[in-house]
Amino acid sequence: MVGTILFNFWVALIAFTIYFLFSYPFIEGMGIILEACIISFGFFLLTFLARAIISYIISNPQEEIEDIPIADDAGILKSEISPEDYAELVKTMLEEDEKPNTI
């Protein structure tokens, strides 16, 4: 939570600085500072909203495949390869790694 608030303060400071610098002819200093503070407060609050939307999107990804019944496909999930076959496959892969590659 502290990181979120500090990040929002950084965004507010950047918004204040940009607004303050783009209103260069500093004719009315108090008016410019007041408007820059209002804009920085607005960006401070908008950053909460933006971070909430981003965290919602990241934490709740859309499920593209929702209509597949899991109970009917339970047989597919079971492995048809025996543990002995896996062991033989691993031995073969290890033997291939030990051989020097000659081209």
C-alpha cells in the first residue's frame, strides 16, 4: 500500500512539474501554482484508478476455452506412457547429451 501511495505521489509530482513548466510566462504565480496543485491532485487520484484496472486485468485473465467439459476428457489427461518408457526416454536423452557433436 505504501508503494502505491508513493508511486501516486511521483505521478502527481510529474504532472505538477509538467503543468508548471508549460505555463511559462509566470504572470500570475499564485494562480499557476493553484491550478498545478489541482491537476496534480487529479492525477494522484487517477493513478489509483489506473492501477486498480491494471491489477484487475492481470489477476483475472479471460478464459478463452470455457465450453470444454472436463469430466468427458478425463481419459485424455491420463498418461498412456508407462514409467518404464519415460525412464528409457530419459536414458536416451542423457546418452545423446554425452556424445560430442560432430558436424
